[in-house]
Amino acid sequence: MPANIDRQFFRKLLTLALPISLQSMLFSVLGLVDMFMVAHLGTLPIAAVGLAGKVFFITLLFLAAMSNMVSIHGAQYFGAGDMASVRRILCQGLLCSVSLVLPVIVLCTFWPERIIGLATPDPALLALASPLLHSLLIRQMLHQLRRLHRRPSRSKSTHAKALTPAKATAAAKVR
């Protein structure tokens, strides 16, 4: 390794990056786990999980972008020592996330067949995917609220505490 490489910096970077990456990977693998759990039930349940997962994933993309925006701005404000702005950006992120997901949850609660029906006209598939869609979106909303609250908090913690959110997420996904 060249002499100008700061080993301690890379050690700290890995200490921070590995738990965060592991946590993101665990959330990404969640859809795959759902598929494995219903695989023995046949092709129709697998298709239902896939369809509900698509709506879930599209909503997740918007929420992940919101979470990243809150993280970036929160870190900048925290670095500048402006804790009032950190709180403000967290509140704005929570409000925007709820404003985005709440209408989707309402649509998927009252008209899940229409939402799933955009992808398939199969009545058997609609009957299986509709209840699953609602539960996935509720789970997503709770996860997003936790994620938005946790991201700015990370900037306050030292690198030794970075593993705690990953452990909590892993435990929540196992249960």
C-alpha cells in the first residue's frame, strides 16, 4: 500500500460504510425473502407477491430519494453546526414522505384491485395481490419514518455506533 494512503481513514470509512451497506442490502433482499416464503404455494402467489412488490418498489424509489435528500442536507447543516436547520429538514422530510405515501396507502386500501388491475386483468391474481399490497405499503411507511429519523441521527453518532441501526434493522426484518 502506498505511503500516502491514510489507513486509519479507510478503517473508519469501512466501519461506517459496511453497516450502512449491509442495512440497505437487507432491505433490498426483503422482496426476495417474500418470494421464497410463498414459492411452495405455486405460481399464482409468486405472481401476486411480484405485482404487489412492484407498487411497493416504485413508492420506495421516491421515498429513498427523499431520505437521501434529508441525509445530505442534514449532514451539511450538522457540519455547519446549525441544529435548528437539521430539525427543520427532518420535519420537512417526514412531512413530504407522509404526503407522498399517505395517498398511495389510501388508494391501495380502498381500490387495491384498480391499482393491481393496471398490471393484470386476472381476477385470481387481483384477489391475492390486493391484501398483500396494503400490508406492504403500511410496512413501508413505518420503515420510511424510522429511516428518515435515523439518517440525520447518524451524523451525531461516532463511527463506533454506526453498527447499531444495522443490527436493529436486521432484527426487525427477522421478526
